[in-house]
Amino acid sequence: MLPWMTYEEMYDAALNKSEQFWLGAAQRITWKQPPVTACRMRADGWHDWFADGTLNTCYNAVDRHVEHGRGDQPALIWHSCATKERQIVTYRELLDRVAGFAGGMRSLGVGKGDRVLIAMPTMIETAIAMLACARIGAVHVVVFAGYAGPELTRRIDDVAPKVIIIASCSFQGQISIPSMPALNEALAKARHKPRACVIVQREVCPALPLPLRDHDFHTLERSAPVDPIMLRSDDPLYILHTSGTTGNAKGVVRDNGGHAVALALSMELIYGCKPGDTFFTTSDLGWVVGHSYGVYAPLISGGTSVILEGGASVSVIRTLCQDHAVKCLFTTPTQMRLMRQESRTLPGVVLPALAQIFVAGEYADPTLLDWARSYFRRPVVNHWWQTETGWSITAHFFGLPFQEPVTLMDDIGRPAPGFCPAIIPADAGEPCGEIALALPLPPGCLAGIWKDRAIRTPAAYLDDTGTYYRTFDEGVIDGTRAVHILGRSDDVIKVAGRRISSVQIEKIIASHPGVHACAVVAVPDNLRGQRPVAYVVPVGADDSSVAVEDIIGQVNQTLGRWVGLREVHFVERLPTTISGKITRKHLLVF
């Protein structure tokens, strides 16, 4: 039961009574040695959470729920859009499989602090591998299953894994992609050589293992089970690579204790979920949302997690929500746009158990949110977070009795506890600028960056004073503490000395009924410095549903002619990253 009635009470407690607030939140977790200190400054200037406490994340996610009578409750529900397979694994079954596979990894020489590279699609076995690492104190490094050999080589040489775990294939749509060629190419080029490789054999595309090097995943699962070991709160749980905010791929390190506490609190406070509730994220387990809300948060909180291999149609998502009484759905704007497109042939739906839908990954414009609210007849909201933070920086708090004003529901919300945002203006006197977060960051955020085989201070994220974390996102903070994102720092367009974000223009274009999706980028202008160019995906198969003049006129009428939008290109699709974010820098050569 949350002790606060309103957002203001909750945020004030986190801001002004931080130690008391977070030690109270830590009581959601089972500790071997409970912490007596919440936040502690490290010698390198960064900070640790609950550093005097000991625990095991796998125990908190699996064992304790079996001990408390949830053994027969579904823990993980998996659906493959490629093979149409579906599996339901109870907590008791998950405990048996995780403990056995942890014993199998230990037989391969994996122990505390060793890195294990997991190059797997979203499968039950992926979650088992992650939890088994957590059980024995190994550090899991999950990477996208579709990486080619060179990219896999870079990850191998960066983290020096003792073991690599792969599936025999992954899928692009319905097409199976064998994994062994990329693995063999990567290992041939890598400077580091792992001790062993483990293969999950899939019936549709089995792989031919190499003698001595390769081991069968399900055979290792049948090893003698091992108990969870106790770890310090600040021991690393995982490394997750991101190109994210600062260019080159960096290994974000997450700790055990702070991560568990933050995710347990978020499930109740933000998502309104309690033990026994079902949570469904459409994210790949290789991304941060898959880590946080595909595996750890629902399990730590004693819920049921629905995980998905491949991109799902709106009918699949509806069916999974209906069949498994999903309470909270977490998806991306890209997935939501696809659902909107497909929904033209499907009537609106009422899902009795569904309470709310969250979107993240990039900004979802109000027009898209309005469609989703009308279609699902439930609250649908943005929230804002990064791989580095591990959970939401700003959100809407469905666990609090008194809900926020409706006027806030179209944007990304207000700061989650422990996040203290401030604006660094680019030009003096302007209310907008880069959003920075005062240090220390709350529990669950990055414990450091993996570099040169060690955990380093994330210096590239700090401002010149060393007291703020730079988000590299631009925005405005209003008097209610609500944060309004204007775009990435490099997505802000400066027209004749006036700053306008690409997101502001995109919101207006997206409101046109003939627009399916859009993106705006800046190009040099000899007279005005920069000007915007729009790329638009029309609703229909051609661009007859919308005219260039309509889009330009709509922007001029809303923002003014000073914006200078003159160029609109119609395209069949927008370039995106593997995780679905629009890559605006690629549009000019698209």
C-alpha cells in the first residue's frame, strides 16, 4: 500500500526526506542483510544505493514467490509471432529451470563477476539465462539476436564473456535467420575467446554444434540445481549497450539492489500493478524495456509477464490481452501506429482487465494517443526514460489515489521520485533548453559505464560542474513540474535566431487525418541559418489523401510562417533503428 495520496506528497517525500523515502521503498525487497544507508558517495564521485545491503535479484524475482505460495501462478507467458508457439511457465517451473541452468553454467566455469553474452531473440530461454546469471552473480550482457558478425565481435571483445548463449536461429518476419554463421564469423575475428558456447535448438531451424565448444541449453537445464548466492547491492547485475545519448555504443552497468528497489516501486506507483497482475510489453528482451519490464519488474513484484517474439499485429495484441487478463500494456509509438493502420478493418475493443496503456521509446503525438484512447477505451499515456536510467524519468502515476489533471495526460508527465530535472538554456533568457538531472540519480539508474574491463564513472554524461547528468533532450518545465520534451539536442532547429523543435512541427503534421507518420529534420539555409524539411508517410497507398499545401498551411496557421517549412517529401516508410526509433539523421539520404 502506497503511503501517499497525491503526487505532491510523494514527490516532496522523495525530495526532502530522501533517505527515509528510499529505505522505505527498499522494504519491498527481500534482503539477506537489510541496508541501513540509502545513498553513498563513491570515491570516484559517482554514487551507490543501499551499499551496505546484501540480496539476490533472482531470489527476489523467483524463489520468494514460490515460498510465499505463488508457485502455480504463471510467471512468464511467451508468444512467437514467427512460429505461432506459445508457452506458459509457472513460478515453480521457472525456479526449477533457472536453478538447473545456473548449475549448468557453473559446470562450465561461470561464477560471480564473469560476463555471459546472450545473443537471443525474445524467448523463455532468454529470460531463464538472464535470471540464472543473476542467481550465481554472473553479469549478463544481452545483445540483439540479429547482429551480424562484426557487431557481435565488438560486443565480445568489449565484455570478454566466459560463455556465449545463442538460439539456433532468429526471425525477420516469418523468415528464419541461422545464428551460427554470425557467431562463427564473430569468434574468428574476436581477440577474446570464450570458454564455451551454449545453443538453444529450435525445431524449425536446428544448428550443427561444434564438438567441445558448443553445449545444448536444455541439457544444461537438467544439471543439479544451485541456490542463489548473496551479493552486495552495488555488485553489477547486467551490462546493456546503447549508442543512446552520446554517440558510440557504451555498456551501461546496472546494479542489483538499486535496480530491484526502483522497479518494485515503479510497478505499483507508476503502472498501478500489484502481485498477481499481468503486465505485457511488446519490447524485445534485448532492449532496456525488455530487461526492466519484460523480465525483472513484473517478476520482482510477483506479477505475470507476457513477452513477445517479433512484431505483433493488433489482433495478436488484443488476443493476448484478452486471453491473459492483461492489466497494463507497454508498447512503442511505432507499434501503436501499425496498430492504428491495421485497426481500420477491426472494430474498437473493450478489454475488461486492461487498465492503462503506456508508450515510450520516442514521443507519441496527441493525435495518436487520442486514437488509441478511442480504440481501447482506456487511458493511454507517454512517459520518458532512457537506457541509462532503466526506468521512467517522468511518468503518470496510476498507483496514487488522486489522479493528475487531464491536461497533463498528452505529454510525458512529471518527474518520478528521485529525479530532479533542471533546464540548461542554450540562449540566455530562454525558458527551454537541455534537460539535466541533478545528482545523485535515484536507484535503478546506471551504476557506471563498462570500459576497459571495469566499471567507470559515466563522465561523458556529466555537465561542466560535475553535478548534473545530461539527458541530451531539450524541453521545458512548467509550474506544475510537468516536463515537455521538444526533441533531442540535435533535433532542435534554429530559424533566423529562433529555436523550434522538430517534435513541435511533427505534432502539427501528425494531426492531419491523411498522415500516418512523419519526421522533420533541419537543413542549412543561406539566409536563415536552418529551415525544416518534412518527410511524411501518407495514410493510403499513395499520397492522394494529403497535399503538400495542406501540411505547409497547417504548420503556418499553428506556428506561423516564420518556421519556413517549404519542403515536404512523401515516403513509403521512415528509417528506424531496430528498436523502432526514427533515425532522423538518415532522412536526408533516405
